[in-house]
Amino acid sequence: MIESNEQNSAQVSDEALRKAEQYIEEEEGAINRIGGKLGVFLAVVAVLMSLFHLYAAYAIVPTQALRPLHVSMVLALCFLMFPIAKRYRHRIMWWDWLMAALAVAIVVYLLLGGDDFTDRNTLPNGWDIAFGSALILLVLEAMRRTIGWILPVISSCFLLYAFLGDYLPHPWTHRGYDLGRLVGFMYMTLEGIYGVAADVSSSLIILFTIFGAFLQFSGAGKFYIDFSFSAMGGKPAGAGRTVVLASFLLGGPSGSGVATTVTLGTVAWPMLAKVGYARNAAGGLLSAGGLGAIISPPVMGAAAFIIAEFLHISYLDVLLMAAIPTLLFYLALFFMVEIDVHKYGMHNVDIKRVDTVWNLTRRYWYHFLSLVSIIAFMLLGFSPVLSVFWATVVSFLTSFLRPETAMISRDLFRGKGRISEHLFNSPLIQALKAGSLGMLNVGATCAGAGIIVGVVTLTGLGLKFSGIVIDYAAGSLLLTAIYTALVVWIIGLAVPVTASYIICAVITAPALIKLGVPDFAAHMFIFYYAVLSEVSPPTALSPFAASAITGGDPYKTTMQCWKYTIPAFLVPFIFVLDPSGQGLLLMGSTKALAGADWWSIAAVTFTAASGIFALAIGFQGWLLDRVNALERTMLIVAGFALVYPDPVSTTLGFVLVAIALALYGWRRRMTVRTS
């Protein structure tokens, strides 16, 4: 329905943008804006951090040095860039300098200790305990500054669990650990704070963040939006299709749901209003599109890199597993958009295009090259780290194909102006700076997650928890999957996607694996439900940011986002409940895919798409016109039946879809005859 003429001329106000920025800050932290010489110093530090990690991607930096150095840089910049409280915003206090210096001293002590340092991890000395305890406290404080109180509190609860094991009731009891043993494990080995999460953060996440920044500052983001507007505009469904396509193109390199939602929403909301989208429906679609950024190759969310490390597989295998579910996710959005045209009575609108699709592609084709180059390098046999390194180089070099996208002004090479001015203000330096600053919240989260993973590893909590879940589910795989999804969802209500995935991967994945689910399917199941935290209050940051732009109600916008996304998020049950469903993950690896049954993969993909189609109509309550209660109920039941990969359930689902569509068609014909 069209709300008003005022809405049709909707513009994104400065106040709306400020509110949207607040939601980005809730996800990424309220960063200081420092000017003058101090601002230059911080920019130089951030640039040097990016250059160091680019160097580490190409050269050989030992793991024992890279992880601690990375965590130290993240912590130091967190204390200098994020205030201890809002009233100290945009200035650096003496205690910030002290904590940043302590973060550096901790890693210097570690590196100077050499092999003797790691060898005494079971019997640390007084200085080891002092520095290790300080590191744990600094990590908790860095998390609090960047993402809020909840994850530091959860991490502290895990630490208490490690200390108080002797005092806990069965089955949670364990031997208990003193401060020295805990600090030795967390600080002096590669199992705690410097564990898998820190490894991924130091080798992949920061490099992909730098790559995304290079795309942004070379003008790729603007090109993707312009291309989507030109390709999809004009028809009644064009506005919605534009949002879906642009969110995929923008989200692929960014991996951030909130940032994608805000970037796209500022330009797409006026267009959505003109074609007839209500404020809450428009916000729901924008946030749903942004949510796809976290599950979309080639970058995906930070948790995707950790999946590869946990499973000891190539990141290319993770991209392979995400391919069909991502297509199904956007297929669900396309179904919803097409239904919206009829439901809201949308009309053609003249969407202002920057240029034709052909002209845009002819002039800026190289932005697509930057996007696919990562996968191309992986297919050529490069490691994920080297692939993103060379993709970044490709993005930098191709930017010079047109003067308006060049990351260094051509005047520098012509000898015009001062070199320092050209370099410091260049998109290249801005991208290097943004690459480091843009991942500080994720880096702090990964360090904090290392505390949780360390406690789980040390105490055996994961095996205990999985046994409890299986007992409650009475050995039923379906109930275990439902309980796991609920646990992931509940944890995701309070913490970001990356932390939610890491916590649940170590405490709930063993339950699914014990019941015969392959490890790759269990981890992808947990990953997809961790992503739901982006649309689940009180951390529904993507819908809240979208509502700030559209002027809608935050909670109604959240419910609209659920409506758009829930059909796709039932898909993970398919690849957990039956071996045939693993075809949606392309069997989990390139090696397994070589001998896969392609007819089975096609069949399960078609079944999943049919289930999404049925659920889309059922949840919308609309096809070409209103669907009555009986037809709607049958379609929703059919959708759930098609999600369960069992021959009887699948047959029931298809029969219900056929009956519901037949009844709907018969009722429409009768209505036409009598009118």
C-alpha cells in the first residue's frame, strides 16, 4: 500500500543518517575522530598495521610472532581509537596511552622470552602471570569498548567456570584450574587468546577488510549501486530487484550486514517509497538484503574464515559450501519482491539512472574483475591469504584504468604538487587506514573468543554440553538440531555473529556430529543461525539501522525482515537432517564434489527452492492477489515439509503445494467469472 504523497518524495534526512550511524557504531564501536598531529600519528599507525599484514601475507612471519603482534596492534589501537566512556569521546586520555603501552609491553615480553617462555606454560613464573593476567583484562576491556558489555561478561563467566569447577554440580563439575595454569594456557600457548580465532583474524579477516576498503575507495561500491539501478529499474518490481542485486554486489566484498544496509538504504529508500513500499516493509527488505552480505561469497562474514580453520579445510571449500544456500537466500528475496508488486499495488516509476548498463560496464568493467579475482586465484592454487593479497593488488592496479578511480592521483607521476600531499590524502592511504580501523571490533572479538575457546578446550565443556543436549533430545537428530538452533539464536541475541558462531561451534557442534552429521554441515548450520542475530532483538542492528533511514518502527521493521528472510533460514535443516541434503553444500569440498551425484544435488536444490516458494507465499499471504487462510496454511505446512529431506515428507510437501495452487487458481477463475 502507498502511504502518502509525502512518502513518495521521501528523502533521507541528516537526522536519519545520524541514527543509522549510531547503529553502525553499536556493531563496530564508537570510534574517536582525532584531528591535528595526533590524528596524523594514529593514521600512520593504522596504515603501518595494514602494511605489516600485507607483508605477512606475502613473506613468512612465524605464527608464534604473527598472532601476538596482531593482537597487540588491535588492542593498542582499540584503546587509542575507542574511548573508555562517551564523555571522553574524540580525545585520548592518559589511561588510554597506559593501556596501549601495556598491550605493546605484553607482546615484547612474550617475543623476548623465546622458546623458554612457551616451554614453561604449565608452570609460569610471577612475571608470566602478571603479564598474562593483564592481557586477559585488556582483552575484556577492548571488547567492552568496541562491542559493549555482554561478551566481556560472558567471557568472564567462562573464566569463573574454569576457576570453580570443583564447586559445580554434576554434570558440569571438573577439576578446576588455578590462575597460573589458566594464564599459562591463555597467554603462553597458541590455544587460548592466540588460538584459532586470532590466527584467522591476523591472516584472513584483516586482509579481506583491507581488500574491501580498496574496493570502496576505488569507487567499486558506487559502481555496484549504479549498475544495479540501471539493470533493474523501470518495472514495478525493479526497485525491490535493485535492492536485492545491489545488496549482493555490495555485501560480497564488505561482509557487514549493517554497513551494507545503511550504504544501500541511503540511496534506495526514496526509490522504494516512490513505487509504493511502506516504511516498515522497505526497511525489512533493506535489512534482509544487508543480512545476505554475511553469507555471500567471496568475503562473507568473519565467522566464515574461522569455519575453515576449525575444520582444517580450504576457504575455497567454505565458499563452495555457501554457493547454493546464498543463491537460495537471494531467490527467497526475489520471490518476496515479486509478491510485493501485487501485494502493495506497486506501479512503474522512472528511476534516475547514472548511465546505461552497457556504458557502465564498458567503462568500469574492472570492478567486476576485482570481485571475482579472489576465487580465480584460489582456483589457480593460491592459498586464501595469497589470493586476497593478489586480489588487492589487482584492485589497486586496475583502479588506474580511469582517472576518477585511481587510488593515487596521476598528478603525482606528472610531478605536479607535493608528493606528501598526494600520498597522504590519496584513496590508497585512506584504504590502508580503513582496513585496520575497520576490523578492530572483530579483532577484539576474536581475542575474547579465544578466552572462551580456551576454557572449553581446557575443561572439556563442549563434550559435556553436547551430551546434555543429546540427552534432552532423547537421541533425536531433529530435536537436537532444533535445540542447537535455539541455543545459537539465544546466544546470538546478545553477541555479534562472529562470537556467537565461535561459542556455539565449540559447545554445540559436537552434539550434531555425535549423531552422524558431518562436521562441515554442523558448522554451516551453526553459522547460518548465528547470522540470525543480526535480525533478532535486542541486537537487531540491521533492521534498526534500516528503520532509522526509512522512519519506520524498529520492531515492526524487524518483523518485516524476519518475513523476508525466514524462508531461506529454514534451509539449513535440509543439510543437517539427511545425507542427501548435503548436496546443498556441494558435499563440503571440491574433492567430494568430483564424485558427487549431480542429479541428487539438483533434486535437493529444486526441493529447497520449492519449499522457499511455498513459504514465501504463505508468509506473505499473497500471490497475484490475497491467498485465503486454508491455502496459506497448506503452503506453510508444505514449506516445512519440503525442508525435511525425507521421501514421505517431500512427497507430502509437493502434494500440498499442488493442491493449494489448484485451489487458488480455481478460486481466482470463479471470482473472474462472477465479476
